[in-house]
Amino acid sequence: MTAPRRVPAVVLRRRPRGLPAPDDLVLADTELPSLADGEVHLAVLDLSLDPYLRSTLAGRHLGDAPVALGDVVPGRSVGRVVASRAADVAVGTLVLAETGWRAEAVVAAKTATPVRVPDGVPPSAALGALGMPGLTAYAAVVRHLAPRPGETVVVGAATGGVGSVAGALLRRRGARTVALVGDDAKAEDATARLGYAEAVVRGRDGWEEALATACPDGIDGYLHMGDMPTLHAAVRLLAPRARVSLCGLMDQYNGGPPTMLPAGAVMMARATVHGMVVYDHDDLADAQHDEVAALLADGTLVLHEERHEGLAAAPEAFARLMAGRNRGKVVVAVGC
């Protein structure tokens, strides 16, 4: 009998406490299941690293059970089909699938989605602008923020996978966009590469005054992806009838205290606050794909990625992401 094949994967070595450390995760050889009817064997090309994985590791993501020690870290990838026992999926097809952090994976063919990207756009866009982060941005813009021409909209984590897409979608609808970022390099990315009108580096001395200066008529829309002090500073500047989309709570992902919303400021602004769960907006996926693909194709939207080489780089890249040190959507190039 032929011994089962073993392939590299990243597994949970130690459950993170607070900010994840690279050695919470470890590269190990894991068994690759045999290919059964209705399944495809994928060689993983590009692996997506996403902030929600931090709460998944702790079992706090929408009620999911925690990842057990020694289990492969979950995650989504672009892969190439290298073997197929599904009549409708040909060898060589590029697909998007939940593979986990593996070099190779066997998945049910019905769960693998063919990758669709415009000519000249890399397949990894299916993990970011054309994938779940892009859908998050699109749903927040069209259903929560609903910008009117000339309004000022502030975007937290403005250079990341969600924020970079949201900025382009907002500007297409005539909004003036202000970026909230973590350092000067990201501020340069926001204004020079991504088209934001202004960028404010949160957390440094005087940043709240800088945000007020950047939004002299108040904030008409706010896409929140940050910590509680950032949320409070933005909400205090809300204009009448403002809209807020609570899209990400980075401090809570890392085990911080519950985020409290300043209700008085919300009431004074007569603001509307929405909670974002992207899975509620799957009906928008086709519209999101068409609009974002067009923006990528004509160069209005820059695909802003931070790429790391090799599966072994994933633990350090994830630690960078959760500490806010990344610049762009984080992708690990696993194969070619």
C-alpha cells in the first residue's frame, strides 16, 4: 500500500494571547487526503491572510469552534487544479477555495469557485479587491454609508484590503475621502497611490485635531476598522444624519476590552450605526465584482498588496498584520 502523501502546512502551536506572535504558529508536514469522486486536488498559489482569523483561532468568530492545537490554520487561497474527479472542473483551472494554510489541498469541487479577473490583473485580486474584502467594502459603501456627492467620508485602515477598495468606490460616487492610517508610509500610500484627499496618522500627538481640520464640516460617513479611541474620535466629529459602518474591531480581535460606542455623540448627530457582517451581503457579489473589476481594469483602483514569499513566511506575516504593520492586503505566495 502506498503511504499517504504529506505536504507542508501551518498549524496552531499555541493559542495566541493578545497580539499573536510568529511562534504561535508553526510549519509542519500534514497528510494530504486521497482524491475522491467530486473532489479536486489543488496546488496553492496565493494564500490570503485576514484579520478575522485572529478571532477564529480563539473561537470568537461568529460562534465558530476554536481551532484545536495542532490543526491547520483555516484560510482562503487561489489554487490551480492539478487533479480532478469532478467532470465540470478541468485540470489547470484557477479556483478560489477554503484550503487552509497548506501548500496543497483536496476540496469538494462544488466549494471551489473559478477565478475571474480582468486581463492584466493578477489572480490574487480574487482574495482582495475582487474577493471578500472587496465585497465588505462594496456592501459598506452602498448599503451603510450611501454617500452623496460632496460628502466627507472617513475610512479607517484606509490602505488595507477593505479600505483601499472602499476609497475608490466612495470617490466614484462623488465623496471626498479622508484616510485614517497608522504611520507616515501608509499616509503616503493613501494620498499618492490610492487617491485619498487627505490622510491622518491616528494615535500621535494632535491627531484628533488633525482629523477635525481634515473634516471642517464634520464627518458624513465613517467606515470603522480600528480601536476604540479611533472610533470615539471619529464619532465626536459626526455631521448631522451621518452614517457609520462598524466593519472591524482590531483591538477586540487581539483580546482587548469590549468596544463602547459613545451613544451621546451618536444621538446628537442623529446618526445611523450599522454593524457589518459580510456574509449578509452575498447578493451583492456580482455587482461588486463587475464594478470593482472595471475600476481595476481602467486603473482607477490600484491593487494594493503586501506580498510574502513562501508558506514559512505566513506566521510572521500574520503577526505583522495583526499589529497593524502591513501595507496593503496581505498575500503569501505559496507556489507558482
